[in-house]
Amino acid sequence: MGNKDLIIDANDSEVSIALLENRQLTELDREKRTVRFSVGDIYLGKVKKIMPGLNAAFINVGYERDAFLHYLDLGPQFRTQNKYYISALQRQGRPGPVHRFRPDPDIDKNGKIKDVLTVGQTVIVQITKEPISTKGPRLSSEISIAGRNLVLIPFSDKVSVSTKIENPEEKNRLKSLLQSIKPKNYGVIVRTVAEGKKVAVLDTELRELVKKWESTFSSVKKETRTPKLFIGEMNRTTTILRDLLNVAFNNIHVNDTVIAGDIRTYIKEIAPEKAKIVKLYQGRVPIFDHFGVNRQIKALFGRTVSFRHGAYLIIEHTEALHVIDVNSGNRARTGNDQESNALEVNLEAAAEIARQLRLRDLGGIIVIDFIDMLSGENKHALYERVKELMQKDRTKHNILPLTKFGLMQITRQRVRPEMHIITDEKCPACNGTGEIKPTILFTDELEKNLEFIVDKIKTRVIYLNVHPFVAAYLRKGFFPLYLKWSLKYRILLRIQAVVSAQYLEYHYLDKDNNEIDLI
């Protein structure tokens, strides 16, 4: 399986989570600490407009654009769920347990939305796709509440088991087990990680999910305003961990004490023996620099992505699809004919493409232009290799064989905007203005600010974070410049090279790793 490490960088504005497999960056998630509308959030929304032609409705959930709810996403037991909500309103937040509630008949599969919804009606809806580009969120009224091992579906009665659990005996065990312990009027999906779990673990989680759903209705009163967040998903950090922690991690490094504590508590509940893998990072160099994540981000998120032996990918994006072009570059191995060379490059490209789809979270239609091959056997080998590599991808996807033009089409579920990171930097000399200050004066600026700090805060240990090239200049020679400054101002100045810093960017830090204000 190889080494798997999770690196978590938390700051005031966002939390970034990097998954490294054998030190290679394979997934990157960023959660803005102020962003709303996460997939899985449940809202009380208000019907704004009914569109009979689309057989859909637009729902106000508080986003600038109304969210979209299609008739097929209402769920068969929509009327029962709506009746339960009305009961909660009438009884001032005490509708009674779901398993004692009398369900209505399923709605007609081929029915019309105007027969079920009316303008101004309050509905319980769940975000299935975050707002992307110019579109508002996509909704469903068939609610699902995800836990680690189970997904609870109120007002359903079905039990289904993840198709990734292949052992038929284990599948039957889990299905029979859940059918025997689940309350009436609840459906359950058994997740892959539940394989081999004991009844006590599953029963406890099932009760917690039921309690989470039913206790929320106690807040439903006559004066309930809509739109309103009804049940928030766990924050994205915990959600990602919940989905990721079904593999054997070697280490989880995090630079935030609170998040480290939360993760440690969470892991103790699900796998007590792994609690020690959570490590609080307290180094002075930024955590993503220390573990080489920023270097990989810069290399992997551009339009051109190099992989082995000079070959490279070109990745282009449009509103409707993503196009990936495979190029052999200057790779030309002697002794290899064109066909075997093309197969070799294509197989290596397939591994990088599978990684890029997870890393950038590309969704929708992806068209890949592989290097042309004549042999049907080689084309089939490439198709099988792509399928094998994509098995690690938790997002739903579908892969088609190569066309006669050498194109492969992949559809990949898109539930949130793609990860887009601009790797180009402003010109470090002019900062985008076209004019530069005399570079000979840059070290004078550094020294002037150092003198100001020494005089202002009377500290004796100071760290200077700069670009590696600047760090090398300050350290060069038998009697380097930084040492001269240390002696002149009677301080201990330490230079730290930061890969993610722009060329003339610099920051002074105190011994507690806090940036020193130069104003």
C-alpha cells in the first residue's frame, strides 16, 4: 500500500489538507473558514418558482442564485417527510419518533412537480452540488446523513451495501444485521469501511445518526424563518478525514493545536491504536514548505505538467469539459519502435492523469488525447490500466475505451468547483508594475527594518524568512552578511529559506514564531 501521510495547514482564513502517497501529492482540499454551502448541508428552503417545462423548482436557500430541485430528486417519500415537518411545526418541535410515524404512499415516479410543490412552501432540502460557475446549488429532498460506517436515509426502508465490499458472505451479514437493528421508516446504506465491523459499533453509530436527525426537529417552532441551515455537515476538514481514514496512515501532521486535538479525539473513537500518528507540527518553516507540498503544488497545477523522461501533459479547461493532451516531448529511446514507445509514454501518462483528476478534483467530461497507437491489444492494455489506476478515486466516474482517433472519455462526478491554483507569480522584481527599485538597496531595506525591530521590541532572537536565493546570498562567504548584522546589533539572527516566498518577499519572526509588525 505504501506510505500515506496527511498534512494539514490551518490558518485564520482556510484549512488546507494534503494527502501524500509515497511522498507524492495525490489529493489537495482547501476549506475557506467562511464558506457556506457544502455538499451534505441540509436547509429549510422556500419554493420561489415552479418550472413545469423542466419539471423542477427553484428554491431559495440563501444563496445569491436560487438552487435547483428536479422532480426526480424529491425522493419517493417526499410527502411523508413534509408531513413530519408540518407535525413538528404544529407540535412546537415535538413531532414524536420517526419509527412511529405513519408514512404516506410514495409519490408517482412520472408525476408533475406542480402537483407536489407550491410557491412559498417550505421544504427540507440537501445540497448535492455546490454552486459552480454561474449556477446555484443543486438540491435533493431525499435526505441522507453520513456517518463513518453508515449513511442514514429517513423515510425509506431499504438497506443496501457498498458494491466495493466484494465478499458475498460479508455483504449478506451486514445486510441482515442492519435489517434487524434499524428502526422502522429508516433506510441505511452500509459504507465500504463497515466491512468486518461488529454489531455494537454499527448499532451505536445508527442510534447517533437517528438522534442527530430527530433532535433537529426540536428547533422547529411556529416562528421558524426560511431559508435556514437545518443540519450542517461536519466541517470540511472532519468530513474529508471521515472519508479518508479508512486506510492505514503513517502520520497525520497538523499545525493547529485545536484541530490536532479534534482529530486525535476522532481517531480514538474509530481506531484507538492510531491516536499516536497525529503529530502537532511546531516548526518555524511553514508546514507545507517543510513537507515539500508547496513545491509539488507549483509543479502540478500549471497548464503544462511534466512527468517521466521529458514527457508532459497539457491540461485545458472549458465550461463544458476538460481536455488533456499527452506529449512524448524529447523522449526518444534508442532501440524502441514507435508503437512500444507510444505505449510506454501512454501508460506513464495514465498514472499522472489519474493523479491529476483527484488532485484538481476535475469533474464533468474529461477528454484525453493519448499518443496514437495502432495495436488493438495495446489500446486495450491502456484502457485496463486507466481503470485500475482510477479505482483509488472515491468520486463516481465512468471510463470509455479509446476511440479510433485515440481519444479516451471519462465522466467524473462534479459536486464542487475544481481546485484551481494559479502557479504563475508576479514578476518578483517589479511586482507587476513594470518598474523596479534598485536591487542594490534591498539588503539596506532588510537591515533598516532589522534595526527598527531591535530598537522597538528589544528582542535578542530574530528569524528572517526569505526566498532560498536571498537566503543563499545572506549566508554566502567566510563572514556572511547575516553574521555581520548579528554582531552589529548584538542579536541572534537566523535565516530561514522558504520555498513558497516570492523573490523579494521577507518576514521577520520572533522566537515564538509570531510575525513582527514593521509599522
